Amino acid sequence: MTNPNPNPFQQVADFVAKMNEAYRELELNKLMTEIEDFNNRNYKEVAIDVALATGDREAFNKLVGSE
């Protein structure tokens, strides 16, 4: 026999679970964006260091935007 009185808070619990999932996804996207930005900054800094260390003036100028 089915329970004639289902949990009245089940819809609220389902809604809260979906909101938590959406929040986690939003935070994960934010974290991935921060990681990508960090990697891009570090890549450029390392490329500049390599250009300076090797004396590649053309590469250095392209990286820093002055030619």
C-alpha cells in the first residue's frame, strides 16, 4: 500500500539539491577560469624569460608588444 501522506518537504529538498548543484557548477566554472588565466599569465612570463635568456629580441618584442 502506498503512503497516503507523502513528505510535504520533498519538493523543497529537491529544489535545494538542484540549487546546490547549480552553485557547485558555478564555482567550478569560476575556478577553471581562474586556473586558465593563471596558466596564460605564467606562460607569457616564462616565454619572456626564455626570449631574454636566449637573446631573441624579436620574440621578446612580440611578447611585450613593442616593436
